[in-house]
Amino acid sequence: MSVLVLAEHSHGKVLPATLTTVAAATKLGGDVHVLVAGADCKPAAEAAAKIAGVAKVLLADDARYAEPLAEPYAALIVSLAESYAAVLAASTTFGKNVLPRAAALLDVAQISDIVAVVGPDTFVRPIYAGNALATVKSTDAIKVITVRGTGFEPVKAEGGSAAIENATSADDPGLSKFVSRQESKTERPELTAARVIVSGGRGMGSGDNFKLIEAVADKLGAAVGASRAAVDAGFVPNDLQVGQTGKIVAPELYLAVGISGAIQHLAGMKDSKVIAAINKDEEAPIFQVADYGLVADLFQALPELAAELSK
Amino acid sequence: MKVLVAVKRVVDFNVKVRVKADGTGVDTANVKFSMNPFDEIAVEEALRLKESGKATEVVAVSLGVQQCQETIRTALAMGADRGIHVQTDEELQPLAVAKLLKAIADKEQPQLIIVGKQAIDDDSNQTGQMLAALLGWPQGTFASKLVINGDRAEVTREIDGGLETVSLAMPALVTTDLRLNEPRYASLPNIMKAKKKPIEATTPADLGVDVKPRLILVKVEEPAKRKSGVKVKTVAELVDKLKNEAKVIP
């Protein structure tokens, strides 16, 4: 039987999270089909058809899918799911919103946030902020799964040539309406796809001081992240939060500045390849996971670092 | 308007859990338990709706072992009016919890249900969405702002790229994110008063819900530990290590 991946796309492009979700889907066995839903989203379907390893693209092009509302999207998935062995989406706020709703309508459990596929019905997922890894076996006929991006190498965005088929729209229950969106504008890479991340914490002291972080990030072509404390204090917007209940990242280099290293923050970044930390408190728990630790005042160290990187 | 909130008893957020040597789970003996932090935010939001005259009653529900009554008492001490405890020693997975909460909602007929977006023990992030689905209600997940406007709920949601606002036809379900509010501490007089507030007890069998787990736990392991690193003395040394030893910057 085939497996279905709910794609995430924007402006005609498929997002990187979908590529790691397809990677997980290919490990389940069976053909991988990708569902592209949206309004005027043919270019995204064409992009999805090029993803390596995809056998078929289902295109649900309809005004009712113009905004990512959980109710019509879940109804669409339910209308298609019966002929699939599994339905997968990325563990993004989009996937996490839509997929459990679809799972309940199908009367199946969801396996959230998998980081490994052991077999077609058995998966590994982190629990307790990543302090334990649970292997679980699903007894349901349809496996509904969200995929943590850091657990899988993305498949190639090019190289495939899948057929595109139109999918019939499902009834929209009409319970919710989209009102508005405030998108964070940034020229920097997206956090979950960045090769390098420079993150600031409570120690930054103010939103204005994040300019010091940005200056270093710009030298490294890095994304900017933050701890919960920095977001709660209003220094930076919510979508920069790295941690157990924020974004989970695993870049090549994670530079934590003025972040003490609460377990909830470590849960979001401890799978990074290399971790470096700058903190004036040498007892800060962040140093226990850092490959390179520098005990220093960040207000001196950050400008020095930016200068050093310009050399 | 009646508001229902669900509160889960979880291992306290400050506890670093240890995996049991036999791989059957994590060690929860002699460990501090508390209300799931996201559920505290749910209780707080319901109380604020009551204090602003939008809600008339706040009912707190918890599901699980006998000690869940302590979690309900915490909600009552914060200001909830009464509690419902669905008592069982069985493991409850999100789909079963959603079914139990639906059975309670069918009886109680709230106009609004608020739950935490995620419990910090199993980190599933499912129950609210599942409950909304089973009730046929709209959902506003990961809320950082909630405004009740007549028969609609306007929910501002924390999403990956920023914020999004949706308008939901009530009755509706909302799941809380961290920035929705800052939960209050219960005062001593309110803790005393909470002892007299009623908690109704029921069971999955009473509610006619099959709670058999759909996911079988095969094993629980410790994640790979990171090797301890080195301290560098200067910024220049840090850059040198990152360039020439770790080779993560050009």
C-alpha cells in the first residue's frame, strides 16, 4: 500500500520540512504520494512532482484551501486516507494543527514527532523534552504520523517526475475563518533549515541588544534564534523560540549566547552537530552540552566575535 | 457561558527524568508532580474570561490516577468553580483522553473548552485537536490571544512564520501557547476555600469510553549523551576552534 505525505508549500515552492517528511515516508515502504492542497497551487504541485522518490502528486486546488485552516484540511485528508497505509506531515505548526484532527476523525492514534522508523508500524519518538526516546508500535490500520525534521536527511528536491492527479475537494465544515497573518520578515535563513544558528537568551537584556547577535549571524549567514526567556521578555518574536515546545533544530553549528541552558531549551537544540556557548556564568548548564564554551561577558564577546569573523 | 478546562498531572518541569534500567519507562517514584504548565495557562485564561464577565462558570477536568484530584484542587485554588475527575489507573493516550473529554462535554455543554497545547511528559500535542474533531467544533491551537466576540472566538495563533488570527464559530476549542497569559499563584485563603469546592468522580466505564491504548510501548531508552567539551579562553581561540578543529565555519 502507498503512503500519503501532506505537503507544506508557499509561493509555489515546497518547504524543506516536506523533504524530510518524504524521507521518513520512503522508509515505511510502498509508493509515496504527496498531497498539495491550496488555492492556485499548481506550481507547488509541479515542484512536488520533482521531489526524488515521489510516485504521485494529488492536487487539491480550491479556494477553500487558500488558508491553512485545520477543519477543511483535516476533512480533505480523511476523504483520502482510507486507501493509504500511512499519512504523514511535518512536525511544523501546520502539521501539528491539522494531523491530530484528521487522526481523531479516522479513529486512529497519532504518532507525534518521530525521529526514526524501525518498521512500517514501529517508530521512535522523543518524550520528556527529549530526555528519553520511546519506541512505539501502532496497532491502528492507518498510521498517522508527524515527522521531526532533525531525525531524517531530506530527499532531493529535484530528480523525480511524478504524475499530477486532481483530488476531489472535501466538504468544508465552515466552522472557522481566516482573519489575518503577521509574517515575520527576515532576510536570514529559516531556523529549522539553517546551517548555522546564533541564539540569544535572557542575558541579552533587551530586544535592542539582539543587534549584537544579528551582527554575528550576518557574518556567518546564520539564522537568529532565542530561548523562551528572551521571547517571553518580548526581546524577539515567538517564531524565533528554540526548545521543547518551540522549534527543534539541529544545525551544523549552534552558538548559544546568554542562554543558561534549561532542559526545555536543550530539548530544542542538543542534536546540533557542534554547540558553542558564551555565558558569563561558568556554572551555566549550557556548558555541559557545549563542545566549546567561553566564559565571558557577551557585551564584549559579541562585538569581538563579529570583528574576528570579518578578518 | 460555561468554560471547561482540562488539567493534566505531569512530572514537574524542573525534574530531569531518568530512564528505568529495564527500559520500561521513566522513573516516576519519589518525583515531584505538578499541573502541566500549558494547562495552568488554560485555567488562567478561563478565570480571566469569568472575571471579565464573559464566562459564568469554570469547570476543571482531570483524568487518571487518584492523585489527579490534587491537580484539580490546584485549579480550584486558582479560582475554578468545580472539578470532575475521571478516575482510572489505565494508561490514557491522547485519543482516549479526547473521547473521555467529549463524553464530559456532551453532558456539560460548555461553549468553550481550553486545554494546553502539549503535555510536557509525552510531548504529543494532540488532545485538543482530537477533541475538537470528535465534537465537530472548530479549533484555535497554540493561542497567544483569545477574544470572545458575541458567538465567535477570535484566536491569535503562534505559527512557524509569525502570528495568525482565525475566527471560530462557538462552541469552540482553544489550545494554549506560552504567551497567552501568566498564570496566577493560588493564595492561601483560596487554597482553603478550594477544599470545599465539589469534585465529581466518574470513570471511563461510566462514560462508556474504551480507553485501550492504540500505541504499544516497546521500550524507552536514554538518548545518546554528548561528549563533554572544552572551555576556550578568548574569542579568537573560539573562532580558531570552530574554523580549524570543528570545521563548521569557513
